Amino acid sequence: MDPGMEQEILGFIKGRSHENGGYTLYEGLPDSKNTYYAIKSFQLLGRRPWNLEKTLNWLEDVHRRGSFAAQGLFYRCSILKEYNRDYKIPRKFIKRLKETYKRSNLEITYYIDSVLRTHNIILDEIADWIISQQNPDGGFGRYGSDIINTQYALEILKAHKCKPKKSIKDYLKDCENNGLWSFTPLSYPPYIETVYAGLRISQILNLNINKEKILEFVLSLQNNDGGFKRSTYIGISELEYTYKALYIIKSLDSSIDGECRQ
């Protein structure tokens, strides 16, 4: 990555930090999601997260008194465990997670499964249920396949060392247009989250990708503030989009080592 671009990105991320710890969507109070993506972005850049101690203290405080929704738990538990802080949740909420993984979309199921595995609880029945949810076209999604739900399903199966019943390759190809991926085969345009999902699926399945097209798309998403937007059309920089753009750039940089083959 160009050093100038790296400094621009670092400046954007630091600009979303809160003086008392954590990171914000735009301004105001911090939240778990943006804090997760900020820290993960610093890690991708090989940098110590800005204001780390205050951020970890803030995360622990939120974790002790915060809600126990699956998404927030995933963001907080992932970071707190990684930095050897208190990430445990009460047994009654563990029980609730075990009972609710079938009730939501596959993204939420992914968060639930990740939190359980963070607490060393492996539920093979989650992988079995995911396998049963594959659609005839090879993709995943409760109300029809899409590339985001398909990625989350495959991430879960990878974590459990399982494989889907049917090949996903044809569905992934159907979502692809000129080297990029859209939400469904009938959707347009591609967004950073759909291209990220397509890349992750390709990495897991060890599939060929159009490196040049992907990189050209991602680089077109950087705004003047150093962050990245969702699409090539007008958009505001967000930490989630910036993390996914960084992940793609770093993955393509390392593709000669075999992570993504051209």
C-alpha cells in the first residue's frame, strides 16, 4: 500500500475516535460496531490502535452493563478476548443464544455462533442447520439467495470444518459481473460489502478472481477524508466500509502468496 494512502486512512480512523474511548459512526457517542471495525483496521495496517487502553476500558464497561444482542456481543467479545480483557457473558444469555440461532438471518446466526465459539462452546447442530438451509441455486438466504447470506453461511461452515451440500461456485459466478459481485444475480451495482463477500467466498473456496478489476473498484471508493464509501456513486466514509476496503487491498497485495489466486 502506498504510504500516503496509509496515512490518509489512519487520519480518517483517528478522526472517528472518542476522547474517552471507542469510535463513532460520524460524531458523538461511540458504539461497539464502529469500535470493532476501527481496531480491526489498525490491525490490518500493523498499527497499535489509537487510544487503546481507554477504548478497552470503555468496551468492558459497555459489556458489563450493555445489551446482549448477538451483534453487539460479537463485536465486544471478539475484541475483549483478543486483548485479554473480560469478555464473558452470563450463563443465562449463553442459553438464550443456543436457543435462538434459527430465528434470524444468517448474519445473526454467524454472530451467535462466533460468540459461542469465543466461549469455547461448539454447537455442531448449527453447522447441520446451515447445511440444511442451502437453496437449490447453491446460495443461501431465507427468502432467496444473496451473496451476503451465502458468505456468512460459508464462514460458519468453515469454522466448523464442514462443507455445503451443493457447490457454491455457480451461484457466485451468477452474482459476478465484469469481475465484481453484486447482491444477487439480478442486482446492480456492486457495493463494497458485496465485493468483500465475493472475495471471502473466493478465498475460502480457493477460486480465481479478477484482481485488477477488484482493486480498481476499491480504490475508486476512497473519499477525500481518507475513508471509504459504499459505492462508486456519492457516499460518506464509514469505518465498516474502510475496514472492508483495507481487507480487500491487503488480500490482493498478498495474493502472490496464494491467498487469492489471479
